[in-house]
Amino acid sequence: MSDLFDLKQARSIEAEIAIEDAKLIQKNNEPSKVDILSISKRLNNLLAPHDSFWIRWNYFAEKNGIEI
């Protein structure tokens, strides 16, 4: 976490971008299952298993019929 790098959490820049993309999909009223799965794969490769964003993403995915 650093003001210098403009990071909100202790994550890589790639992880922050993936989270921002995930947040955009969450705003969609009818998100595509393909998009959810694609973002899930990216997040899985970039986030630690204990990252706080997983709670939000898992809820969203399950609500849209995707089990992660």
C-alpha cells in the first residue's frame, strides 16, 4: 500500500486492474457468465486466497449462477 504507487491495497498493479474490471462487470444488470468466468480466472491468478475482494466476488458469482 503506497501513495507513491497509488495502490489501495498490497496488490500488484495487474491485480488492481483485474479488480477494477470485476467491479465494472458487477455494475452490469445482466452480466455474461463468460465474462464472470474470465474475470474469475484472472483474479485467481493474481489475488492471494485470503484477499478481501474474494468475499465480494464469490457472492456476485454465485448470485449469477457461477460457483468458483
